[in-house]
Amino acid sequence: MPTARVVWALVVGVAFGLVVLIFAAPIAQASGHTTLASAIYSAFGFVCHQIPERSFHLAGHKFGVCSRCTGLYSGLALAALAYPLVRSFKQTGTPPLFWLFLAAAPLAIDFSLGYFNLWHNTHLSRFVTGALLSSVAVFFIIPGLIELSSTVAQRFRSAESPPLRSGW
């Protein structure tokens, strides 16, 4: 299935590209490329709170996103890369939804305990719970995108071929 491989490659490329940008922000900031760093921080600001106390730091500057989002993006990238080793591209069904909720439970617990000041979560706990959730989410995202791309490709193929005329 060439379409499935293209979808997989795009997901891997985008996910790793986002991880590179997460690390690029503090490196750019530290090396005096403040305009580039600011653009990266601004772009990630739409999806992450970027609180410095909740972020990993590199070269004295915070990552592009918080530690939980760093885990989400890193887990997504690594699980997407490993996807063909675990599952065939021909399988477009998703696992039972139970697995996604089970993977989200540690993140929800970590967040809730910290929010209610019952436990002080750490960069590591945020990173790991984010990575766990996105690693499982890959097995819902990639099959869904493969199915969607196959459906779109079929519609384009049927629109390109004119209907057969019968008769006279």
C-alpha cells in the first residue's frame, strides 16, 4: 500500500520536525537568533502554556514547550517511527478505545494530583505520562489517516474516470 507508507512517512516527518523545533527554540535563543526563537515559541504558544518552571531547559533557555508537551511530541515521533514494526499498514482498524483511555489515565492522575496540591509532579512524571498517551494515540492516528487518505484517493480515481456509456 504506497498510500499507507506515504501517510506513515508524513506523520514521522512532521512529528520529528516538531521535536527538532522544540530543541531549536532554546538553541536559537542562546545563540542570538532571537527572531527565530521568538517565532518558534510563538507558534508553540498556541498549543502549550510554556510555563518556564514546567519546562526542560537547554543552554539556559526553556524548551519550545513544557515537559508534558515535550513528552507528547517525543512519544508521538518514536511510536510513529516504530509503527511498522508493530502493526501492518494493511490494518486500518483501531484498537479498542479502552487502550486510549487507559493511556490517558496516568496523565489525568498526574495532572489532577498536582492541580489539587496532593502531590508535586515533576518534569519526569509530566514527560512520561505525555509520552505514554501519545505513543498509544499513534495506533489510532495512523490507521485513521491511512483510511482517510485511501477514501480520498478512491474518490479522486472515480472522479477522473468517466462513466462508461452504454448503448448506441
